[in-house]
Amino acid sequence: MENHMLDNKTLLVTGGTGSFGHCFTKYVLEHYNPKKIIIYSRDEYKQFVMSNEPVYKEHATQMRFFIGDVRDGARLERAMEGVDYVIHAAALKQVPACEYNPVEAIKTNVTGAENVINASLNCGVKRVVALSTDKAVNPVNLYGATKMVSDKLFIAANAYSGSKDINFSIVRYGNVAGSRGSIIPFFKKLIDQGEKELPVTDYRMTRFWISLPQGVELVLKALTEAKGGETFISKIPSFHVKDLAEAMCPGIATREVGIRPGEKLDEIMVTVEDAPFTYEYDKHFIVYPQVVYNDNQVPDLSGKKVAEGFSYSSGNNTEWMSVEEIRRRLSEAVED
């Protein structure tokens, strides 16, 4: 990414007090000289805690903390005045919570996405990158279904840009190592409590592994390179969940507890149906939109079109992490 791309620019991060928001904001402050970074979220306590961390206090003149909910379109428009780039990270993400509170998940993940799109179009924003998830692909739970709808909304938003200099793109990745609510802090808590046995959903279960810095790099790539409607997907390794337990506590016993409602054995990032629109690059894939909304939306031909019938899942991945590799990466994981 060009070293000056974010210099003197105003960025707004929805859900900015979360794991991604912290990592993204720190990275931008360390590598660029932004005019402002606006943290837009609804939890005043998390904003208070974040604003008092040394790295943000050192850059207090560049930081803004804006209380608001993505469900509130008028508040979003107020927050986006003068904003150049929007990173949409706000969502209800916990699978069981979304199953139990479906209307709330729809209001935040779907209506919230629509509000971000409308506010961005109305306020002269130049680039919007929305965070997605592997659970949005062939969804089997409500969280995944709402994120699939959100992705469709952001891709189709390019049709409404008209003469405006704006584009919308998607960044999709899997489980973020060490992020709140993920399996690593869950296992760590049980181990710290002295548990002699860890619950594993299914011994065949696989997942993708991505670090928060990798997620940030993919967002910056989308900000730099997107023409509109692309879905950026990192090439990342897979692991077996049972190997994670062994890596975290060698020799610990495990028990199979069965797949919970809304879970899959393997997560998928590129489907067979996506293959005709997917190009492979050195470190990532791009799924291009099936409908072309403007003249700029042509594939980057430095990549290679994937073969017919191609798919990319944590089960058919060519890159796998051994127990030793998981243990090494655990020491590098950003925990929050």
C-alpha cells in the first residue's frame, strides 16, 4: 500500500472498540499520519477504556470517539461529515445470541449495513470496506445469513454511486486468533481454571486461522485496490480444533461434545458457484461481482482465474498447521 494513502485522511470505524478496531487503529497511527480516526460505537465504557490507552492518548488530537449505533441512520450521517474512508466492523457476531435474538441481529447486521451505505453515499465518503465472515458463505445460522445479506447490500451499493467517487468492497476471513469470543480465549480460560479435559465439538472439525494484523492488511489492500464490488479473501492456513487443544495444553484429555446448532464441520470462503468470478493472486483471492456496475470493475489480470469447480474451504485447504505450528502462532496471537 502506498505509504501516504491514509495521510491527512479522515477514517471512521464502526464497532471500533472491538478487537479489529483496536488493531486497525494502532496500525494506522503507527504507519500513517491520518487527519482523524473516528471510533463509532455504542458502548461508552469501552470508548472510555480505549481513549485512555497510552497509544491513543499520544494521538489524542487525531482520535475522536463518537457514541452511536449503526441502527441510527441520522446519527451515522452526523458522524460521517467530512469522512474519506469507512471501515464497517460493527455487527452482532455471537452465533447463539443471534439465534435467540433474530430480530436484533437483523436490525444491526442488515438494517445497520443499509444505514452505513446510505450515510456514506450522502456524506461524500470515497471508500467503504465492510468486514465479512466465512459464516456468510452457504450460511447455516442466522448470523451467517445476516452477513450474507449485508455483503449483498454492500456489493449492490456500487449501483447507486452515480457520478460520486465512491466504491464499496468486502473483506472476508475466518476465525481471528485470540479475538473476543473465539475458541482460543475459551480454551485458555478452562486451562487456567485447572480443567483436566477440554470440550471439542467434533474431532473432524477444521477452521481457518488468521491473525488480526493479517486482517488489517487485507482491509488496507481493499482500500487501496478495490474498484467496487470485490470480495477480498486471504490465503490462510487451516487447523484441526483437536490439534489446537493439544497445542495449548500438551497431553490434555479432550471429549467430543457434538456440533452445536448453526455450526459446520468445515468453513468455506469460496464456493463452486463463486469460481467463475474468482481470481487467485499470490496471497489472496478476489471474487469479482457477477453484475458490473461501472467501467472500473474489471478484474486485475495479474491474477489467475481459478479452475471450474474450484472451492476454498478449511477442509480442502492445501496449507495446514501442525500442533507445533499452532503453538508457535499462539505465542504471536493478538489477544484481547
